[in-house]
Amino acid sequence: MEAGLEFQKRIGIQILRSFSDLNMNEMKPIFSIDLRKKAQSPLECLRYLYLVNNDENYYRSQNVRPPLGTYNTSINRICQKVERFCLALVAYIQSEDKSGGQHSREVLVDAIELAIYSAAEHVSDIKLIAGSFYQSNSDAKKCKDNKLLLNEVERHKRFVSAMANAIKHTQSRIRLYGIECIHGGIPMKLHGYFIERVENGVIGPSVVFHNTQGKVFSISSLAWEILIFLLLCSRSLKKFLLTKNLISGPVDGPDEYFRRAAASAIALPLFSFDEDHPFSKVTICIASENGGEKIAGNSIYGSIANRWNTACSMQFGDQEWGFQGDSVSTEFSIGYPNKVNLQHWT
């Protein structure tokens, strides 16, 4: 694997033994995702949305769904797309040595972009939910609780919105990256992505989006980026709802789609390239009937069912970039990742 030796020397390997080791001096939000039947939903606002008194809400006059209906529709749409993108990544990994790899690549890119778009739309859905508690927009703008909610959601959405805007407004697309490696005696490939953009006739990673954040990001960490975005927004929305007059409760609501999306993300190898892994911002605790070993339905190396070996180094081989030709352009800028961080379930 001589082609990867220079890469290995240049970036080094950072083995992160536990996601809880990151930013240990900072208090991080903790979220528990319980995949067992009849477990409490990790989406903390959900049970309080069930307690909203719709007779005192202004959703009808605003021609929108009731708050719970808006939330369920938004969450279900996003989580279905995240699950689809995780399954597409698994299919792509499994198809690399078979015919149909190009088709799997196209399916994966489309699935990633759809998941990003749907996640970015969640911000508007939260604004609709919050706005339905006020008779007018002016009343909403004056309310400190509403301002606090929207400010928090603005912080939560930065990464997701930046990606969606980069793709939507600059005619950019997600492009895939892969590098062969051997870890613990197991040959495999690490899969990443970058946002492609044309700069002065040269096709390469967007200098706007990738200028300070690195040239390559991990595909599997993107799934967690979206799910954690939903969890953070849900906690902020819960705090907002607790300032309102709710009926007696609380009750637990179903969240089948989020659990399925989380189970699909757990099946993926846990690592990052140049980006800070989402687990650097929060701590995720998984509960299941079997400790997570059989959640995924597969045993891809690096996933919760087949965890990284913590006592060995990694050797690198060939790399590939998923540029798409247009029969005209001849100049391409290659973006190399600067690091690889292996994340460990503990």
C-alpha cells in the first residue's frame, strides 16, 4: 500500500478512545437513545407537544397543521431520508467489489443531498410551531421565550444550513472520497465527501465551505450531525413549550422514524476526517435489548457491532475522488484530508 505512505506520514492517526474523552473540561449535552420497545422518546419535546391545548392555539387562522402534526411531519420526513442515506452508504460499501458500484454511488449522493435539504427545512417547521402560539407575528417577535428558541435553533442549524446553502445556491454537488486502508489486519475503505464548486474554471472542493473546515468530511459522521441537530432542536423546543399552558401529563409519543434512523447510523463505521465529529459537541448513550451488538443487522468494521481495534495502527493505500466529467472541463483541484479520527463506542 505504498501509495498511502506519504499520506499516512503527513496526517498521522488520532485514535479517540471514547467520544466522552473529547472536550472533557466542557459540559456537553447528554442524550439517551433507547431503542428498546416502549422506551421513552429521545426527542424531548415530543411528549410536551401531545399536551398542547389546540383550542388555545392559532394554527387554524395561520393555515398550518397543529403543532404536533407539524413536528411529526417534519421529523418523519427527515428521519426517513437519513435512514435511506445510511442504508445507501451500506449498499455502496458492499457494492464496491461488485458490478453496480457506479449506480450505488449515484444513489448515495442523491440520498445525502435529500437528507441535508430536509434537515435544513426543519428550522422553518420549528418557527411555524412556535409562531402558532401567537395571534400575530408582532406578538411573536416581542416574546422573549420565542426569541430564545429561535436564537438557539440558529446556533444548532449552522452546519446543516451551510451545507444546504452551498449546494443550493452555488450549483455545487456532494462528491465522494475514499481511501483504502488496513486496520487490525482488516482491509477496508474509509468514505468521505466534499462539496464541489467551480472556481475560476477549476473544479474542486468549495473554497468557501472548505476553506477553514478541511477538505474532506466523513459520510458516516454526517448522519450523526443531522440526528444530533434534531435532538438539540427538540430540547430547545421543549424549553419553549414549558413556558406555555399545557394540559395535564406528560405522555410518551411514538417516534419510530427517529429510532430507525438512529439504528441505521449505529450500523456505520464511527470516524471523522477533517471535521470535528458531532460527538465532540454532545454525548450519546445507546440503550438496546442486546447492548447494541445486533442493532445494525450487519457487522461493518468500525460500527457498534464490530468495533475498532484500539491496539493497532492504520496503514493507508490508494485514494479516489468522485468527480463527474462534463466533456469540457480539464482542470481539477484535489482536496486531501488532513487527519483521520477513529471514534470508539464504550
